[in-house]
Amino acid sequence: MIAVVTQRSEKVRRYIEDTGLPFNILVDDERVVVKLYGVWHRIGLDAWDIARPAVFLVDRDATIRYLFVAGRQDEFPTPDELLEAATRVDAGGNPGGLPSDAGGGA
């Protein structure tokens, strides 16, 4: 698991030290990765120059098998939805976030 955040690295470093996150974080303060994945939010009613909350489950072949891209900053899939999608990806199936023929290199 890798989280991608667009905050400044010092702020993220302090958060990691305070919480002890058990996974890696990519600091994308220049918005390169979030733009490549299409989740950069240039301007909106509630925010600007940030990433929309998003989840991409990518299999071992670098194919996106599940995606969730929020329309708002307070929108997220439930833990149960993520667990079910991850279980299906691990089993080699299509978790339902994408049509069977969708996907592509990550």
C-alpha cells in the first residue's frame, strides 16, 4: 500500500511520526502523480490545487482493477468496500470498480 499526498513533506513527516503509519507515503507536492492519475482538482467550491480522494487497486501486472474517485473531499469508499475489492483482486477477479475489459498500465 502506498498513499500519495500533496501536502508539504515536513507536514507529512510530522504526521507519520505522530501516528506511526504502517505504510509508505509518496509526497507529491508538485502534483505530478495526481495529475497522471487524473485526480488533481484545480479549482472547486470547496478546495483548489489538491487531489480528489481516490483509491486505485493495482494488480501485480500493473493493471488497475478497482478505482474510486470522489466528487467531494469528504467522500470515501467504506472499509468493507475496499476489503471486498482487494479480496477479489487478490483472487484474480474483477472487483467491480471497472468493467471487465478496463484497466491499463499504472
